[in-house]
Amino acid sequence: MTADLVIEAEGLVKTFGKTRALQGVDLAVPRGTVLGVLGPNGAGKTTAVRILSTLLTPDGGTARISGFDVVRDAERVRQSIGLTGQYASVDEDLTGRQNLELFGTLLELGRAGARRRAAELLDWFDLTDAANRQAKTYSGGMRRRLDLAASLVGSPDVIFLDEPTTGLDPAKREDMWDVVRTLVNNGSTVLLTTQYLEEADALADAITVIDHGRVIAHDTPEGLKRVVGGQTLEVRPSDPAQLPRTAEILTQVGSGAQADEIRKGVLAVPVTDDAALTESVARFATAGIAVTELSLHLPSLDEVFFTLTGRTASEDDTTRPTEVAA
Amino acid sequence: MSTLTDTAPTRSRALSTTAPNPRPFRLVRHSLALAKRSLIKTWRTPEALIDVTLQPVLFLIIFVYVFGGAVAGSTHDYLQFLLPGILAQTIATGAIAIGVNLNTDIAKGIFDRFRSLPIPRSAPLVGAVLGDVVRYVIVTVSTLAIGYVMGFRIDTDLFRAIAGCLLAVLFALCLSWLPVLVSMKVRTAGAVQGVMFALIMPLSFASNVFVGADTLPGWMQAFVDVNPMTHLVASVRGLFLGTPLGNHVWWTLAWCAGFVAVFMPLALRAYRKKI
């Protein structure tokens, strides 16, 4: 075992009936870092998290958290993890405070300790005003914050976040990202599953891409972006008559490819670095071209998958043969 | 959320470096903490108690005033005879609710959170079972209260009356491992209710709840004689009214022990295997 790996999994296999959810997944997360596990629905992300958090027993392979085996030392593992996902939920009939105090009591913080920790977390997650309301009255964003707070009651070393921002609006998503960054700054190790490359890019030190229960890529965000084509600059000139001149400028600032009209009135060009954005703004100003939209985009999950596998992420799973190639 | 980084609590302890907590009675303490959760839920959703409080009222009124004259000659005599039976029937039906609630809880995901915590795996189930004791006490008190209003009177003393109530509560507590088991085995909350009614109804009607067992045909008497409900009702009747107790209390306690010995391990096993 490498001393620095807090989460390690080798060859995880899990089968549900005829569905092969995991077909030999390796994961490795060094202490104090964030691993983004990227994949479409049904890729096996949740199954992997459930095995690592001791909720499921793998059919094959091994996994260790802080050196403890998730099957043989499950009790030890449970002492050092926090789990947040749609399934690891809170009690809707209890208030936010009652939920957090219950988990504090179960984690042996003692009565006063549980109360203090609950107050601390409610404050941190901006839930103090709603603390005495039943969780079922919370909005989606508040509920997500309470779920996350509930997984942090025991100050865990290792935190699993299973799609923590799915369904949240962009502002709430940024808040959640801030929380994750704070946790890592405080020394926690985080495994985060997501369907958004943007999210993995914003938070993760490394990204593992999973598809059909198998790892199809593992890289730093930079490395992955290099493989899948980096970013795209999208521009909509105010006057459609300016499209040809806009395209000319974009082709010059881009990484070599011709600018394309991807939607009516919107041009796009692949770029290699963020400087292309400012450069294009300067050139449009000089040329006297007014633009109504200008944005830099990471490739979507679909584009990532298309590049890595030659098909889109949403393609039907059942049409693909499942036998192990290697 | 803008000041997150400033107010983030410092990490107080590194859990992974400490050994599992050896403090004694973990199962008891954790179960009690989780029982408190059930209590809060019961308190928060009083409408969930309507079935167990309304049922004895309806049964007492209907049976006493419709059948009382015909069965026992007078409504008062029949009320005296019937109330211990209705108490037993209602408290046994009341035990169904735990299966329904557990099934709903598991579907909602709170149990996965419990399973990711370093607590005994059985604590959430034991906690839920213990938390429902309050429900049984409420059933007992409300049945006795409506009975009192209708004219029911305890013929023995306070001590024996309380013993009768406790026996009924104990019976429901032990029996409730059966609905817990069923809730682990069937898919929906509605199915738990259906299966449990199908099991409880014959037990409460093919018994001495509504009429004396000696009026029944012989083949049915054989069933009635071993029916746990019969022993509970005879015990409560004896403790409330002073009728002969025989071995009924012992039989009731034996059934209680049997329920726990059989259904509790099965329920815990089914719970561990579920999901």
C-alpha cells in the first residue's frame, strides 16, 4: 500500500442479476486531494461509491479506505467516512437540527458535543434560520446543504459526494463547490462523482472517467482536456451581417481549426488557452464588431465520451457487448 | 454562504486514527437515540395515530351496541367482556404500522445513511421497534378511556390492571418483529399492510375476542386454544375482571418469547441482506 493513498480500489466487480455494474474498476486518491469520477447515468459511479462506503459488498476486487479494507474492516471504515448522495438522506420528519444532533449522538459526540457540532454546521451551511423546521419543508438547495452537513457531523477524513450538484442551479452549484474547496483545505480527501466535466475541472486534482463499469480514462483535468480538445469559444455578433468577419477573427485566435456556425448566428472555434478570450475581445473592439454573447465552454460529457469512445454518452447501453476485452 | 471559508469549523479530531469506540452498551444507547427519532416522528405526525385510536372506538361502539344485547344479554355485560379483547386486537393491529413505516423509511434513503455510520447494524431496527412502545401505550390508554366513558369498570385492583396493560404492550412489542420482517421482504408499504392484515385478522376473529371460545365448533376450538391472541385476551380479562387466569399469562409470555426468538433474527438477517 502506498502510504499516501487514502482511497484505493483494485479491480472492483459488482453484478446485479444480468447487469454488470462494475467490471474491474481501479481508483486511487492521495490524501488531501479531490478525485472526480466522471460518467453518464448507469456508468457505475454510484455502485462504486456504495462499495467504498461499505453499503455494498463487491463481488470481486478489493478496496481500502485509510488502509482499512471496506469488507473486513467495515466498522473502521465507517468511522472515517462521510457520505452524501440521493440515497444517503436525512429524516424528512425531523428538523434540520434534530437530524444533525441525532447523527452526532450516534457518532459518540455526547449530548453537548452533538448539540455544539449541529449548531456549528447549521451556521456554516446557512441553515440556522431554518434549523427548527422539518427537513421536508426545505428547498432543494437547502436540502442538499443539510445532506452534506449530515455527512460532516463526525468530521470525516474521507468524504464521498455522489452527484452533489445534480439539479441545482448554477449559483447554488458554486456554493457547493466552495464547500468542497473548504473541506479539502481543511485536509479532507474527497471523492466526487459528477456528470459535468465543468464540475470535475473546477474541483478535482484528478479525473477518472467511467463508462459501463470500466475506467476508460484517468488523468489530470488539464491532461483530459488536452485529449478531448480543450475549450470552445462561442460568439454571437449583434449584427448577423458581421458573421463572416467575426469568423475570420475567431479562426485567427483559435487553435487552428476554422470557426463554425454551430447554431444560427453563433460561431464557435476550439481554443487552447483562456487568453484567446481576451484576445478576441480586443480584436472585435478594433474591428468595430459588437457581440451579444461571448463565452468559453468546456466540452460537454457527450463530447468527452464521443472523443474517448467514439459514441455519445446517452447511447443505449444494452446494444453494446459487455464481455471484457483485455 | 458567501462567508463559508471564514466560518468553516476546524476539524476537531482525526477519526481514522482512533480505534472503534469500546464504550459499553453501544447497541442500547444507539437504539435509544434512534427510538427517540421514532418518537419525534410520531409526535410530528399525529394523524398517523388516528387508525389506532379510532379503531377501538368504532369496534367498541359497533359491537357493544349492535351485538351486546344478543350475545351477552346486556350491553354493559358485553362491554366488560369485550374491552380486553378489543384492546388486544387493536394493539396487535397497531404493530402493523411499524412495518409500513420502516418500508417507507428504507425507500427514502435514511437507512443507507445509518448503515454508513459506525453503529451496530441492528440499532436502527431495534430503535424503531422500541420507539413504537409509545404508540402501544397510547392505544391502551385511549381504549381504556373510551371504555370508561361507555361504562367499563376494572373489577380488580390498580396493580393487576397495570399488569394487564403492560402485558398487552409487551405482546405488541414482541409481535412487531413480524411486521418488521415482512417489511424487509415485500416491495411496498401497501403490501406490508395487506400481508399483515391477512395474518392478524384470523388471529383476532378466530379467538375469544368477541365470544367465548366454548361456543365455537370443535375444530375451530383447537385453533383458538393455541392462538396467542386467545391467551393474551384471557390474561387481560383475568387481570382486569378477576376471571380465572389459568396458565394464560405464561402462555402469553411464551408466545412473546417465541415471536422475538423467531422473527427478530430473521428480520435482522433480512435487513442486512436488503439492498
